[in-house]
Amino acid sequence: MKLTKLSTEELKAELARREAAEVAPSPLKLADFSKLQKQVIDVVQGVVRDGHPSKDFQHYIYEAAMEAVYGKDIWEWWNQHSDY
């Protein structure tokens, strides 16, 4: 695509989008670890009950930790910036 075909407004909008994408989200001022705590407790109880954690426990712990620190909105930013 040739830049000369874009309007000034389109160029400014694209530049703003790119600049916003370069900024990492800020952690919550008051983190909420209650869901993370529940996930950890559930994993330990699962080990006691079943002899092993659920196969997806690492994924759930990871999600709960990210949301505790950054909030649920982290995933929109994460999906745009991560190959994870």
C-alpha cells in the first residue's frame, strides 16, 4: 500500500494505534488475588482427591495471576502483542 494514497487523518490514526501498541498496560493499583488464591487451593485439593493436578492447572493459574495484577482487560493487549 502506498502511503500517498492515505489521508492525513488515516496516517495519524495509524500512528496513534502503533504508539498505543508500544505502551505496556499498567498494573492495577489494587491487585485482587482472590481468584488466584482459589485456583491454587482448587489445585491442591485436586491433588489430594485425584493424586494429581488437572491437566490444565498451569494455564488457569497463569490466567488468574495475569488478571490479578492487570485485570481482565490484559488479554486484549496480550493477544495483540504476544506469540504465546
